[in-house]
Amino acid sequence: MTDVVDSDELLRRIQRARACAAEEERSWRARSDELEPSDPEAARDAAVRTLAYEAVTRVLDEVIRPGSR
């Protein structure tokens, strides 16, 4: 990645990454809820992934809006 980007483009990229992480968090949370009755081990794995995407979302929120959390 050798492209030079201005601050507006960097902010747009961070916002897109945050939106992607938030969507993945929702997806894994739904998958965890869906798997809980039939496959508890897979549900736990999905719950861990949910937590990971939640952490990414929180970090990117802090980058976009410092002190918001």
C-alpha cells in the first residue's frame, strides 16, 4: 500500500472498516444465538468471534470519536 491519502479519505476508510466490523459482530451474534440449542460448542466459538468484532468496533469508535466511550 503505497498510496498517499488525505485525512478525509483516511476517515472514510476507518468508517467503512467500523461499519464492516459492526455488521460482522451482528452476524456472529445471530449465529451464536441460532447455534446455542443445537451445537453449544459452535455457539461458544461464534460468541468469541462476536466479542472480537465488538472490540474492533469499540477501538474504531474511539479513533473516529475520541472519548465517545
